[in-house]
Amino acid sequence: MGTIGPEFGMTDSKRIIEAISAKCCIEVTYNRMRMKIAPHILYTKHGDLFLDAVVTEREGRALGGPKLGTFKVAGLQIVGLTSIPFRPLPSFEPNDQKYLETTPFLVERG
């Protein structure tokens, strides 16, 4: 399963929301590193947009145990949406304190 590619005129946040809704991974570059991530929640903090996601692949290599990481959206270069589905991390807690002051868009369980 590969990258679907960027859609003309679609902003990064809209593509992130689309990926969260479809529960599909995104191929990104972050800190000059190519990875595939499973986006779980898009939120703002101190006026900046952030994404919490699970890195499923880094530089073409699958990773061990899943772990939720935080990415500043301004630093993400979205290569494209993929056709790779994901299941939300069972330990993902949308009511976590760090999301309380924000307006999140989050993955639905199930």
C-alpha cells in the first residue's frame, strides 16, 4: 500500500483531519526524517497547531512498540495520505490534561 499523494489546494491541517477521519496513515518529513504516522488528535496549544500521532515507520523501517508522539504541524511536511489503515492506540486518552485548553479533532475509537 502506497502514498495517495497531496490533493491540489488541500492544506496540511485538512489532510490531517481527513487522515484522522479515515484512520489512515500519513507519510511525512519531520526534522529531515521520512516517516509514516498514524494521526490521533489535532489540537492547538498557545496558538500553535500540534498533532499527536504514532510513528509506524521511520526511514523505511518499521518500529517496535507503538508510542504516541507530539509533532508541531508547522514543522511537518506532508508527503501524502496513504492507504494504510490504523487502529487507535488503546492507551490514547483524549481527556488528557494537555488537550483540555484546546479545540481538538480526534480519532474515534472502534
